[in-house]
Amino acid sequence: MGTTTRGREVTIPAGGAGLPADVLVPAGATGVVLFAHGSGSSRHSPRNVAVAKVLHERALGTVLVDLLTQEEDRVDARTAELRFDIGLLADRLAEIVDWMAAEPTLGRLPVGLFGASTGAAAALVAAAARPDQVRAVVSRGGRPDLAGTALPQVAAPTLLLVGGLDEQVITLNEQAMAELGEVGELRVVPGATHLFEEPGALAQVADAAADWFATHLRPPA
């Protein structure tokens, strides 16, 4: 297990804005995971924070970032339009991946993306745009269908996690699997709803994500 040695708040330039982020890299980290939060959420999402803690225990660093500025967040709270602007969110994720590559504590580490809800679609579009940098993707209750024509271009191994009672989202993920092809894997968490609020459901998500990233994020020899 990793021992936490570096946790800090940073501001990442992306999309002409400064986006606040929490960066934590355990000692001996073997990879780093950039989180893309879901609709109407933020880097303080309790579910993503819980998943991040499990990743730290598996010697994986994390970057939790607000993909919208405070002003954009206020607009989105009224209109709900920016949370579905997958192009905007994906462009910012791709720019953050570039920033990570140049950042001294992160640049040596393989990168994974963890996306929830609409953030999963943005993560997949960003993965398609940065195939040499993004090595793995995990979607939690995501909308990969919103990634559209980017899906067949995703080269990174991609794990889609969906609650067994989230029937509409299961269907959308099954449709996305047809576009992802061999790089995709769909797993259903029995008895879980969209937010994985049932006892033990989120723990299953965190463990599956940690296993996926630990397998696919390996530092270069």
C-alpha cells in the first residue's frame, strides 16, 4: 500500500481558465488517475473522494479537479447546459493531461481517467484525443454514449461500471460497448442504483477501479 507523502491544492490552466484541483501522490506511486466529475458535481464529490482514497491505498496518485469555473458553475446551476457540453469538458481534460505530463511530480507516471455520469463521456473523448498519454479509463454510472464518434477511437482499456438497477444506463452502456469494441468491458454491480448508494456498492466500484488501474497503469521500465 502507498503512504501519502504529497497532497496539495493547485490551479491548472485549461480552456483559458484556472481550474482548482486537489493533487495527491502516494509514496512509490505507479500511476496517477485524473477524475472527471459528473453532472452538477465538483472535485469534492463524496463518491469520487471515497474512490480516490482506495486508489491511494493501491499506490495510485489522484487529481480531482473542478472542470467548470465558479462563474460557469453558477450558469450551469441555472441552465444545466455546460454539464452536457462534452466537447468543452473533454478539451479541458485533455489540457489537464498535457499539464500533468509537464508537472514534475506527475510527468513520470502513466495516466488513467475516472469519469462519472457525463464526465465519463468527456473522459472517453479525451482518451481518444490523447491515445499516447491515457493508458486506462474507468466509468462509474457513466454516459459513454455521449462520447459519440470518439468511442471507436479509444485505444485505452476501458471499464464501464453500472448499477444493476440502473436499467436505462445499462442499455446506454451496452450500446457504447458495441462502439468501443475489444478495449471495453462492462460490469454490472448487482442491486445498485445510479449513485451506488446501497451498502457495499461503492466499495465494489472502488475495488474494481483500483484493480483496473493497477493492472493497466505501469511505469515505463
